[in-house]
Amino acid sequence: MIAELDIQGRRIVVTGGTGFLGRYICEELQTWKADVRPVGSLDYDLCEQAAVRRLYADLQPSIVVHGAAACGGIQANEENPGLFLYANAVMGLMLLEEGRRAGLDKLVLMSTTCAYPQNAPLPFSEEHISDGPPTGTTGPYGLAKRLLHEACANYEKQYGLRSTVLVPSNLYGPGDHFDEQRSHVVAALIRRFVEAKRSGTEQVVNWGTGKPTREFIHVRDAARGVVLACRRETSSAPINLGTGQETSIRELSDMIMAIAGYEGHVAWDETKPDGQPKRYMNVDRAKKVLGFESRIDLRQGLEETIRWFENNL
Ligand SMILES: NC(=O)c1ccc[n+]([C@@H]2O[C@H](COP(=O)([O-])OP(=O)(O)OC[C@H]3O[C@@H](n4cnc5c(N)ncnc54)[C@H](OP(=O)(O)O)[C@@H]3O)[C@@H](O)[C@H]2O)c1
């Protein structure tokens, strides 16, 4: 039996509420009639302690869903290792510290699979997340989130501030970032194939061999998982939030190409790095602790996202 909290009328601040996932979280919270307050960086710059204090004084949340992050695609991670480490660590630590001073009940932290060590056994299971440091291009971003896992555990231990740490796999869906600087693999491939079809380009070149595998969760499913985390009593032990399904980049590219209706040639530039060979998660804990299972099939989610991109190009 999973203990439930009533969130109707509860004041819930969603940091990153202006972002891709944050907007879906706010929508889902509204269906539960929570008193939702989305905040973006123009409202409160969470790297500034005075702004974090002001947020708690102004909004007096009972729950904070911390979805704000300094993040982006591979290029953004390569160019901002210092910023991503600093900003993500500082935002999370200050939300916890000022939150416990302000009497916050609970914090739901959006973490990332980049917090896993690269050589964690597959599928990634939560008990291995602390086996080694996150490394590679997304290492600094992952390390900051990992610090926040420890911060949540220790704030619970010392101050009784409850928290749920969610570790989502790669998100995709309508409203994703499709620009080169910020896009992740799904959005980047969608843009490439839709634009190639429109312009009649004969060949599309993808990076790497296409062999690495990843896991993708529709943003609406992820938002539903986040709201379950607001409604359930959990410990601060990390919970993977995903589908548990492994898809190779080549399979993903084939699906997007077919849905976008691109009939040209696809080449793979094997001089470009592949990144981690395999990445997918064990999602048993989310089912057990939150009663969460993903519902949106990848093909169906891609169709929706591609149609959205075509209409919003
Ligand atoms: N996208 C993915 O595939 C993915 C996968 C796993 C985990 N996650 C995690 O999920 C969360 C949401 O990701 P997303 O892709 O939705 O991100 P996003 O669209 O880039 O949104 C980031 C949000 O953070 C806010 N923000 C950034 N710096 C801030 C600051 N200094 N002060 C206050 N707010 C600040 C932004 O506010 P403004 O827009 O107002 O500047 C924006 O609302 C993040 O914690 C991310 O680490 C994402």
C-alpha cells in the first residue's frame, strides 16, 4: 500500500516552470487542483541567495518541484562544464537550505541519468548510482546533481526535510528545444529529417555509428511521474523515471525518417564520437514506490512530436 498525500489546494512551486518539462509538470499539477506556482529565471535567479530567500518569502510553498537546471545538449555541456557544475549545485543547495529554514515540507528533485557512473552495470539500477563518479562531457552536470542526491539525504537525516529524487531518462515531446545549441538527440534528428524533406536534400548525415542505445520517455509521462512523486511518501533514495526500453540511435533515426516521410539517403559519420555504448534503466523501483509506469509508446510519441514540429517550424 503506497501512502498518499492530498495535493488539492497545496501551494507547489515548480522551478524551471518556464522550461520544457516544467510546463508539463504545471499542467499535470493543475489537473490535481494544486495551487501551482511556476517560476523561471526572470522571476527568481536561483543562483542568487537573496532571490531564493525572496521566493520562499513571497510564495511560501509547501512543496518545491525543482526542475530548474543549467543544461543542454552535448555542445552546451562541452562549452559550459564550470557553469553547469556551479549553477546546478548552487541552485539545489540553496533551495534546500533556505527551504528548511522556511519550513518547506518536501522537495522533489529532477536529477538525470548523467548522474550515473559511465560503467554502471546495465540496466542502470539505483543502487549503483553512487558506485563511481559521473564522467565524460556531461560529468560536471551529473556530478552537481549527484551532490544534490546526497544533500537531499542529509537534509532529511538532520532536519527531517522530506525529498524525492527522480532520475529521468532522455525526455522528448512537443515543445522540446529544437535549436542546435540546446537540442538532444530526438529533437536534433526530427529537425534534420523534417528540414531535409522540405528542402529536398538528397542525403542526411548522422553522427557516429548509430549503434549506441538510449532510453526515451515522453515528457507527458515524465510529468505524470513527477506529480506521483508529489503525492506519495518516499525516502530520498533515487528513483529512475523511464520506460526501461532500450533503443539504438539507428532504430530511432529509422523511425523518425519514416514518420517524417524522408526518402533520401542516410549516411553515418563514424569519425564523430558515439558516447557511451549503452544506456537504459531498470524502472522497477518507480513502479513499486510511486505506482508509475510509462504509457506513451515511442512511435506514437514521435508521431505526435514530429507533427508538432512540422506545425511550429
Ligand atoms: N530534457 C531532458 O532530456 C532531461 C533529461 C533528464 C533530466 N532532465 C532534468 O529535467 C529538468 C528540466 O529539464 P528541461 O529539459 O525541461 O530544461 P529546460 O527546458 O532547459 O528548462 C530549464 C529551466 O531552468 C530554469 N533556469 C535555468 N537557470 C536558472 C536560474 N539561474 N534561476 C532560475 N531558473 C533557472 C529556466 O528558466 P528560464 O527559461 O526562465 O530561463 C527553465 O525554466 C532539469 O532539471 C534537467 O536536469 C532533463
